[in-house]
Amino acid sequence: MNKRLKNILVIIFFLLLIAAIIAIGIYSQKTTSINSKANVNSVRKVNGITYYFDAMGRVRKTVTSSGFVTYYYYDAAGNYIGNSNSPTKPPPPRTTPISN
């Protein structure tokens, strides 16, 4: 193989490697910021429902626009136990990318 062609291929390889590293960094930063929106004691309101999150990113309480309140319960390990209305409902998501 021509030495000049070999050098060009090496340069292209390293440029692609750098681009991949940058893309992975940008992707991980975006997914982390999406998930961390609900990972703080926060309140989000969507379609007339207000969601209250705890520090672990779990839904602790929801309040509808009509004032209907639902409390969500978890055990010491963080597993969903039930809610104040129907303990057979599936657990709410731990992190929810809800925008204001």
C-alpha cells in the first residue's frame, strides 16, 4: 500500500474515532439530563395533572385539576407497593421526561 494512502487512512480512522467519542458524550449528556429532570424533589404539571417527585425520581403524589389526590407508596428498598386509590395499579415510572 502506498505510504501516503496509508497515512490518509490512519487520519480518517482517528477522525472517525474522535467523532464517535464526541457523539457518545453528547448522547450520554442528553439522556442524563432528561432522566435527572425528575431525580430531584420536583413538581411537574402536564395536562392538568401535577406530579410530585421525591429525591429518588419516583412519583410520590399526583393531583388532578379537579383536586383528586393520589399518593404512591414504596417499601424501604424503593419497590412500588401501591397507591391510595388502588394498590393493584402498576407502578408509575421512576423517571419521567416531562417538560413544563
